[in-house]
Amino acid sequence: MSLVQKIVLNPASSGSYVLPVNSSAPFLVACQATANNVIFWINKSGANYTLSYCVAASAASPGTVTIYIFGYVIPQPLPKWGIAIWNAVGQCIITNETKVMTPPVGFGTVGSPTDIGYLIDKTVAGKFAVIPRVMGIAAGVIHDGGATRPWTSPIDTLCYYNGATSRISAGQRLAADGSIQNLSYSNSRDLIYAIDVSRY
């Protein structure tokens, strides 16, 4: 896979962005923000994929949001000069201008009770972007004026880049109402995957 598009947004508040991707071909999305605790998630409606973002459980500004879209681009556009490699059927598959995706890095410790799923919280040197995914669920019961109803919130991945280091972690999408009771958490117990995007 190689970089297809880099998108930079400067939203004033939480929001969403329809991804310019072809749903019939494999693609991968990675995100980062310049504000802390900005979580990312992706929804699919028909053939459209939408990336949403917000500061976990708040309405604060997410700062600058950068989206990296990777995919298979075959044939590759030919450079004016340089190196080009073709496959057996005559398609250009890579050139000296192709920005090949660096392999995703898994963060967390498999089998750990404290460093897995939504409990992962790592700060690492360099410029990383997180691959959005759900890391757990928060659930409870709201008692409001005699009415009782269930409440849930996904716990999504986040990546905060401050210009030197990247914080890779997870955050709760929605704030729990003050009247919530029996709040509990379910952990996906998965690693969080992120990509070193310093070369893009």
C-alpha cells in the first residue's frame, strides 16, 4: 500500500469528514490531532465511509486534524524521470515517487491486565497516526426523573502529536450523564495500531 492522499483539517469543534475512498478497493486510514484526547471513529453508510472526530467526552476544539489514506494505486503515475517497476501484466506498481506505507506498529502488551485495549496509554518519540477502531464499551443505566434507560458509549482510539512526540491511547466518545448508575466497562483487549507518518 502507498499514500493516496493526506488531508489536513482545522475544525473549530468536533465534526466529520466523508473519506474520498473507493469502497471496492482495500484502503487504510490513519489519523492524528494537535489537541490532546481527540478520538477518531469511522462509520459506513452505503458506499460512503465517514471519519468522525471529537475531544473525548467534551465539545472542545480538536486543533489540527490530519488524515492519511493509504491504498493500492495500480498503475502508479509515471514520474517525469526516475525509476519505475512494472508487474508481469505491464502495470506500473512502484516508482521513485511512490510513498510506500510504513508497517503499522502495535502498542500494548498482549495478556497484560493493565496495558491492553482501552487501558493502553503510550507516549513515543516521533510523528504517528492512529488507525481508528473501537477499544471497548462503557455502559450504565440512567435514572432521570423516574425514567430509567440504558446508556452506552464506545471507547475509541486517539493520537495526539505535539510536534515531537505522539500520545497513542483511547478515550470515551460520550460523556456519562450525572445521573448514571452501575457504570461498567468492557475491554476489547486488542492492541492499538499506529503508523509512523514522519515521511509523509
